[in-house]
Amino acid sequence: MQIIISHVNTDFDALASMLAAKKLYPNAKLVVSDKQNAAVNQFLAIYRDSIDLIQDHLIDWSDVTELILVDVASLERTGNYANELNTENVQITVYDHHPPQDDDVKSLNGSIELVGATVTLLIEEIRKRSLPVSSFEATVFGLGIYTDTGSFTYSNTTSRDLAAASFLMDQGMNLEIIQRFSDQMLFQQQQEIFNQLLLQSTEYEMDGLNIIVSSYQQKKFQGGLSTLTRKLLETTGADAVLTIVEMQKRVYIVGRASSDRINFLPLVTEWGGGGHEKAASATLKKVDLDAVVPQVISKLEQILKPAITARVIMASPVKSIPPEMTIEEAANLMYRYGHTGFPIVKDDELVGIISRRDLDKATHHGLGHAPVKAYMSSKVISIHPDTSLEEIQTIMIKHDVGRLPVVDQGKLVGILSRTNVIEILHNQALKEDLQQSAINELHNNLRAKMKNQLPEAVFQLLKEIGTTATNSNTSVFLIGGIVRDIILGRPNDDIDIVVEGDGIGFSHQLVKDYGGEVKTHEDFGTATWTHPTGLKIDITSSRLEYYDHPAALPDVEHSTLKEDLYRRDFTINAMAICLDQKKFGHLVDPFQGKTHLEEKTIKVLYNLSFIEDPTRILRAARFETRFQFSMDDHTKELALISIDKMKALSATRINHELEKLFTEDYPSQALKRLFELQFWQQFGIQGSHLTQCFTHGQRLEEFYKNKHSYKTLDQKPSWFMYFLIPFYYENDLKGAQRFALTKKDNKLLKEISDLKAQDPWKHSSDMGELHQLLKPYSAESIVFFITNELRDDERVLNYLQARENLPTYLTGEDLKNSGLKPGPLFSSVLLDLEIAVLNDQVQTKEQAFKWLHEKIK
Ligand code: CTP
């Protein structure tokens, strides 16, 4: 059995498309649900007998072999049919004009195209097959087209809809009927709801757009909410209207918009709804109106597409004139440039504007020698670069001005004329292009993130750097780890910038502009600028090839930054943010670093990366543990085939990286990862003790986290403790010797080696004995052993605690006063006293003195 169905709340396009589909599939049954929109309901009340419709509950769904879906592509939106169908054995054909969505059925038959009405697609097919169309059919099809295109006024209308309507005209489409049903007058009950919605509406002014949200609740179901919403849009003149109505325990959300900057889809799809960008709806079950309304309001921002702003459409730079220029000179200039007006600027500030008409008049009255300032309009209406196209139109209409200077922080940065605006409004392709670049710009502009995240002083400083860059015609970029961290929302105060051109010269310019000091390294073309606030900025020059090919400047300019980024370690570290005034905050991301951040992937930029710099393998492990990311398969493979290069590196370089790695948050995870990357294996450590090493590392982490109150311990284990773990289990502490470069590390290594060899606590039974043996050892090396899973840690732990809190009952002075001569004897007596205290034989100062006298005797 073949079935033709459409979406619930059947509208005219759905009904028309079903009837048109029936012409292509004459044996199919037309199935409707009980729910039609109000106008369709009215229409069917008169014409039901003319259309062979079957109610859905009369169909045996197990017999269905072929399904023709019209004006819908998702089974979910056809009501309850979807549940009853065994779709696996059913062939599905789709005719639809809605933008594709995730839950759409996959079908190779039919046609899905973004025309104004679905029925247009079917009429085209009917015409192709030269099928006859009756006057009644033409009228129903026409209703579909007229209602879905708002009588050809909605922006979804295409020439194909008009061509289809023209064809229908020839087939006898009845316009009177069309007008009667498409005008969609409100019925009495609808009128009541409409009045309520109008009363309950709240206006939101967002980014130059006026959005109305209106909610209402009634027990009885009343159809036609989409008509009501559209009427509300027309009546209020808003850019968008969202109605939220609760009826019969369901909440209906309907959105209608007149502005191209609205897209309801992200909002309604969250609730399983659908439709078009500017006309969409969703039905919510088992929810309260009171809960839904605030949710919708909180998500309003999601429906806004970024504005086309003055910044992208203005003419810049602007030809301006000084106030003292004579009328005659100004008129000559105006004719030369063919402009119709000039802004007048004094000390960089906009002070007035003069039009060609004013100049002509003044000349006519023989005032050619007077300065323009005498005849300029000094009350200039200007706009900010962020003003949206919508606001610009409003301002031009309200003030009846055809020329708007664009001013940023008092400075004239551009100018916009009526012609610019009209050009965009009447060139849909240009408008869409600008819209798309506004969307890209929004995604790639990190200005807001920078402002929120960076300390105010740093943000201001970066802006200052941008100003100097713009004034000196250079481009400057924030680069490296800080860019990654701005995107991730993590703090980072390492400010590295790269100058396209001469970094050293630029650093001197910064000192001239803002003070501070600069240290330069001529050989490398780098400098460090210390701002008067103490902030330090590292400055590098991008490629010196820059100077080699002056003729190819613009191209080279661009590629130098890209080259600089390409030489870096990972894509997530190869991004830059432009600081130039006009493009401040713009992300330069030629290698998909941002995507890889979202995908949590660490990826090298070129295959030789690890060979050239094997420390990058340790950096990769560091970023893996820090961000809980992982290398992609290819990068991991490259790491494995390059790891043997690690052996050729100096201990200093390896230590430098390991120190960073093991002071990150999950050092034991990193320790384990280095086994997987064959790092330890390069130094003779095989993987057989991996589990023990990992557990030891974790216990060490835990110990410091919970018991860092030990006075003699640092806040965190030193990186060298983690480093020694694998050597310890491999019985090869000697192998670690070449990495013990500092006194502190040497001491730790020696103590751990001694303790391991002597195993002092094995034979000691009481605290005193433990003290006798462990006194020379630092708490750090003792903790290394306590956290070793093979040890009986309680006893040593108690000892360490007691040792930390050991009271000093007697001093060297006391010993002297008791007649003892200073010398090695002193420390031996004091050690004995500590043993006595630890064994509870001495508990007070008096007892200590008594103990001393006994001893002397
Ligand atoms: N870099 C590199 N290869 C290295 C070291 C550094 O390509 N072996 C590049 C990376 O692009 C890195 C930048 O130099 O982003 C700055 O290095 P550094 O400050 O060491 O690293 P960060 O990425 O800032 O990391 P962290 O947050 O740990 O400081």
C-alpha cells in the first residue's frame, strides 16, 4: 500500500502538496491526522468531499510498503504514524522545502529544495509529466504557494514559486477563494487569544533588533497559533515575534520573523521542533508555561545572527578637510574627488560636515574665501563602527541624513552613505556574503573573550600595542600558548607577540609611545619590552625573508606569519590573534588549531617536527595530561619513531621539559604515558614495573595532597621524585645520575640510593631506633619510601610526624651550662635526648635536665 502523508497541524502547503503528490502516485492513499490548522479546517468543512482523504486511525500500518512524505522530512513531525511503521521494509520518498535536519529520513527519491512552498516542487514534476490539473486542484495548489510565501512577499519566495503560480493561473486557479482562505481572518476565539498575546507581550531590544516574546495560557485547544504569531509580527512591526502558549497541557512555541538576521532553528530544534529560519515552531509535552518562558528568554541570543556592521560596509580611509580650508578650495577638492560631502576634522577629531549644496550656495553668494567652518553643520550625527545595518537605516530615516561619519574613540575612521546602504539592501548576494563574513568574524573574533579573560591591564596594553602597530603601518599578532589559553578560557600571562617586519624597531616605538624599557637581542631580531606597570612582553620579528622580497610585500606579509606558525610544535599552539586596531581580536588559524582544541587533539604540523625537536614529544605528553587531550594516531606514530633521538639530547634540555611535565596536575599519568611513548626505555628502563611506578606516583600525589602540612616538605613533590621512580624499581638509580644536575636533586638521589641499599627500617623496632637511622635523611626521601606500596608505611609515617613535632627541651647552651665541652659530643648527646623523647622516656623540660645529669654522671 502506498501512503501520502505530511506533518501534523496540516497547513495549506501540506494539503496542497498531498493533493499534488496524489497526481504523481494515483494509487496512493491520502492520510491526514485530526489536527489541521484553523484555516485548513475551515476549508475542509466546505471542500472535504472533493478530496479523498482518509483518517490516520483507519489505516493498517503494517500493510504500508511505500511512504510519500510531503512538506516534511522527519517522521517525528508526522505525529504518531512514525511509531506504527516498520520503516525498514518501507520505501520512502520525500518532497520538502525545509532546511535539512539531523532526524530527517534518508531518501534518494523525491526532491528537497529550499523553494517558497513544497507544492512548487510537485507542480514542476506534474508539468514535466504533462499531467492535467483541474481548476479546483489549481486553487488548492495556489493556496499552498500563497500562504507559504505570504503572497510572494516572504524572502523565501523564489522565481520557481512565481512560475508555478503563473502555470496555475492558466489552469483556472480561483483567486477569490485564495484570498478568502489565505487572508486568514481571525475567528472570534482566535481574536481573544490575539488580544491576550498583544497584552502579554514583552519587547527585547537586542543588537539593534526588536524581538517580542508573548505568552498565554488557556485550557481549551485553539488552532491557528502560527497565523496569530504572524499577525502579531505585522501588527507590532517587530523584527521577530515568539509566542509561547499553553493549551491542553502542551506548550506551543511559534516564531515568526521579518528580519534576515533571525534564525529560530537553533532554539526550536532544542525542543524537537523545526521549520524555517524565520518561521519555526515546537510542541512541548509535560512542561509548565512558567518554566518554558524564562528558558526561551534566556536563549534569545541564540536566534540572532551577527549584525552586518558599519565597520564592514563603511568607506575607509575618509577624505576629510581642516576647518580653516576655504570654501573655494573645498569646492575644488569636492569636484576633483566627485564626493558629495566632506567631514571636517581638527586634531583628529570630527568637528563638522559640509555638503556640496552648502559649498555651492556659499560660492554663489561670493563667500569663496571664507573658511568652511563658518558654514559647516557642527551638530554631526555619527555612528560607531559596531552599529548594525538595521540601526543605520533607522538613524538615516529618523534624522533624514544621507551621510554618516563613523567615529571610534573620537576619531573619524570611516564614512557611510545612503548609496552604500541601498546597495546592500538590494543586492541579496552581497548581503548574504556580508552576513556570512559577519558570522565568520563572530566565530573568529576573540575580542570579547580577551576582554573577559585577560586582566584589564593586559587587555589595555594589547590594545595600545595595536594602536602603535596601526600608526606605524605594521601588523602585530599575539602568538603561542596564550592564544590557545584564551580560547580554552585558562589563565596565561606569557605575552608573546610577533611583528610582521622589524620587531626591534617596533619595540623602540613602543617605548617612545608608552615608556618603559626594552632589551634587544639583535642577532635574533627579538626584544623584551617592560611596560611601566611591570608587565613584560616578548617581541619577535617574523621572517627576515620579508626584507628579501620587498616587491612581493603584501603576499609575503601574509605568508610570513603563516610560516612562523607552521614552524611551531602543534596545531593548537599555531594560532595568532591580530592586534591591529581594525582587526583587533581576529583569530588567524591556518591549521585548524581551534577545531583540534574542540576535538581535544594534539597534532603536529609536519612530519619532521619531532625529529627536529624531540623535546616536543615531552611537550605533547604535557599538553595531554594538562588538558586531558590525546595525540592523534599519526602524531603518536611520529613520536614513537622519533623517540630514540631523545638520547642525543643534553640532560639539561630533557630536565627542563620533565620538570614542567611533572609539575602539572596529573604527574603519575604522565609518568605512565612516557612508558607508552617509549621514553623511559631510551634510558634502559623497561616497562615491566609500569604498574608499580604508576601506583607509586599516585600515592605520592595523594600524600602531598592530603598531608602537605609537613613543615619540612614543599607544597608539591619535586619533579625529580617522579623521575626517580622508574629507576628505583629497575634497581638502576645510578642510571639517573646524569640527570641530577642540581645540588638538591643530587642529595635526593644519594639519600634514596642509601636508603634503598641499607633498608634501615627493616630491623628497627621502636621510634628511637628509627630516629637513630633516619635522622640524617630528609623528609622528602623518607616520603618517597612511605609512598612505595611495598612498605609498611604507618610506622614510618608516625615517626615522621613525631619527628616533625619533636620538642627541643635542651639547647647547646644548656649543655654548656651543665659543664659539657662543645664538640661532636654535643650532637651525640642531643641525638640521644631526641631518641629518649621519641621513646617517651623524657616528656618535660625538667625530665630532660634530669636525663642530662644522669647521662653526665
Ligand atoms: N614552541 C615550539 N616548540 C617547542 C617549544 C615551543 O614550537 N619545542 C612554540 C609553541 O608554539 C609554543 C610557543 O613556542 O606555543 C611558546 O612556548 P612555551 O612558552 O614554552 O609554551 P606554551 O605553549 O606557552 O606552554 P605553557 O603554557 O606550558 O607555557
